Amino acid sequence: MCGRFVSTRGPEELARHFGVTRWNPEEVLEPSWNVAPTDPVWAVLERAPRGERTAAGVRRELRVLRWGLVPSWAEDVRAGARMINARVETVHEKPAFRGAFAARRCLLPADGFYEWQRSGTEEGRPRKQPYFIHPEDGGVMALAGLYEYWRDAAVRDGDDPAAWLTTCTVITTDATDAAGRVHPRMPLALAPEHYDAWLDPGHRDTGDLRELLALPAAGRLDVRRVSPAVNHVRNNGPSLVAEEAGAQGTAETNP
């Protein structure tokens, strides 16, 4: 599960890191320490300009997408709220994801992500303690994702940009390293040497693609207990990733 993450880097830095050749300067996102489902997020993807089908025309772009994949056949955009994650074990066969897995893959840049661990009760209800999980070296996490186009039938003109919505989902895998002490699942991050193969829209061998996902990015993760303030989507700011006052040690081992 990946239900919240942090994305604070600007387009110039992301373009350099991912070798992006094109982005729209009018697309602007404020840094967010509490990215939530249905929020706009940065995504790196490769596509050919409209009408161009040759491999030579493919460009690496940085775009703003909506988090929560809406399948092209969905009747309502609200379907995306239930599809923020795709499990690596079944992403190639689920109807909502298999088309995008074959042809529309992306990378979602993140500084880190949040997971929650059950920690006693509060006012008779289960209490969940949030943790921030991120690379020890402070580097960018390139979360493996998929994107999809959805046509709004209410907009009659198909050439009107308002007729189209581009959405995305994060692929998850079994948690390892420090993340495994908090939650059994985690977003799957790719190493830089796998960016090209993953983003290439002409690479449609699902077997090869699944092998890429079997080799998540190496590198140690750090985990720290943070304030429950992150539980509320209206809260934002760098204080959300600060270690909670009085925190002692790290997360307990996940059963």
C-alpha cells in the first residue's frame, strides 16, 4: 500500500535527474509533504507527439498527472480513487492495468513515502502511528507507475483538452529493509539503470517488464516516526517529516 508520499523537488531538478527533454513551464506544482490520492503529481514518461508513430519521435516528458488511475472504459472519474496502487504480482493481468502496463508506463518522483503501523488504541479506536520512509542518502525515489487516458463523454469536442484526463497509479511490492518493519507492502522504486527500459513505449514484452520489477532499486531506506498530523490531508509542510517529539528507536517488527 502507498497512500501518501512526499514530492518537493522542482521541475528543473527532476528534468536533470531523469534526462527529460520536454516539459510545459505552465505546469507548476507546489512542493508537497503530504501528497494524497487524487492530487496532481509529477510524472516522467515517454511518448511520441500526436500523429508521430516512429521511435525517433519519442520524447521524454515531465508532466502533471492525477494520482488514481481511471481506466479508459470507466464510466466515472471517481473510479480512480480506488486505483491508487497496482500490485506487482498481478499488474500485468488485471483489466484496469494490463493495457497501461504494456504501453503506458511512467516514473513518479518522490522524496519518500508514509506508512502506518497499528499502535494501541485511542478513545476506544485503533491508533495508527505514521512513519516516514525515505532513502538514507536523500536521493530521489523513482516510483514505478502506470498512466492512462480517460475521455470525458460530457465534453462533446474530442480535441478540447478539457475532454481528457490523464491519471496514474503506483506499483507496490513486498516491503523490504526498514519499510518492512512498518508495513508489509511498499511502493516499488526503480534504479537509474532501468529507467530507459521501463519508460520505452516500444518495449511491450511483459515478461521482460516484469523482470525489471523483480529488481527494485538497491539502497538502504531510513524510517522515522512522525507526527499524526500527516493523517489529515489538509496539513502540509516540512514539519510533517520531522521526527516526532519523544520518539524512541524505530518501528516494531511487522508481524
